[in-house]
Amino acid sequence: MAARTNSDKAAGPIARVLRDLLMPVAMKLLAKPEKMAWQYDYRIDWDEPVGGTAARPQMTVSGSGPA
């Protein structure tokens, strides 16, 4: 039963051809480096001292605001 479930997820022969033809075009149109820059350009200042617990906002479970 697991093999049947897994094979149902696999692309058929026509879908594989379409995927292989359309993926390069889609990646050129949609994958822009500037959209992901916020993740890759972030730099950690390793020499900056770490703040204590006062640097972090306190959260409550009830959602009524800071404790």
C-alpha cells in the first residue's frame, strides 16, 4: 500500500516533460537574487556583547501583553 501511495505522488511521463521544459523558464522569471538577499546578506557581529534577559521582550501565554 505504501508503494502505491508513493507512486501516486510521482509525475507521469507527460508531467515530467512539462516540468523539465517549464522549470528553467520559471526559475529565470521568479528566482531573483534580490528577493532572497535579506537571508544571505545578514551578518552577525560576533564581537557584540550579548544582552541579558532584559534585551528580550517578555511574552505571556494569555496574550494580555508584557508581564
